Amino acid sequence: MPLPLVTERLRLRPATLDDLETWLAISRDAEQAWWGEPRSTVDDARANLQKHLASQERHRFSLWPVELRTSGTMIGLSGLQHLADGPEIEVGYRFLRDYWGNGYATEAARAAIRYGFDEVELERIVAVTMPSNRASRRVLEKCGLTFVGDLQVYGAAQVKYALSR
């Protein structure tokens, strides 16, 4: 199941530098929800995008642009990354606010998890979210991850979930 990953409604593909504007908008929508205000600058988004381009090259995974299959419109990001730059691999997802609540995060995360187990041959995939983010917790549970504990990461208290192969 090499890239792009295709699901019923979505296509997850490798990122390019041309994705910068939408990448920034997605980050700012997520930050608005997490912190009450967007924090990312275009330089932050560029550095983050370049980090994911390097990860794709080096590890064969990263956060990937998620597009609607019907239109090709980029609506979010989903994929795999190192949890806080450590050894564990986490599944992640972020979507433009206009696309929240449509099941896209679950659909994209399931594809990313399958890719992690089948293509990268990971033994375990984790995820973190803010304790109050019920929608994200539901996504993780629908994807088969189970709660394993609390931790402090990415500058905030988080809950951690995990799934083994």
C-alpha cells in the first residue's frame, strides 16, 4: 500500500512545498481550538513542512496532505510522526475547521495506521490528544487505540493512546 493512500472519500499523498499555504491554515485552525488563538507563522509552517518532507525521505512516513477524492481539495493532514521527536511513532491528524465532524479524521487515521503496520512494519503506534478533546479521543477509539495514561508533551497535559500490531 504505497503512497498515495486512497480511502473511500480521501487521498493521502506526499507533501510538497506547494502545500505551505494550506499547511499553515490547517495548523492555525488546530491552534485556535487548542490554545484559543493561532500561533503559527508562515516561517513556523515552512519549518514544520520541511521537517515532514525530510521524515518522508528518511523514514517513509510523515504527516501527509489529505485531499477529497472528488475534487482534489486539500482539507487536512494525517499520517505518522515521531512523538515529540522521540522513539515512539504517533498517528496524527488535523483538518481545516470547515471539514470537522465528517469522519475524515477517522478515515485518514485508519489509512495511516494500516500503512504504519503494513509498509513500515511498526510494532506499536501511539497517539496523544488534550484530555478535553472528546472528538479526537473518539477518533482514536474508533481506530482501535486504547487509553494508556496521561503525560506532559508538546507543552501541555495530554492523554496517550496506543495500538499494537
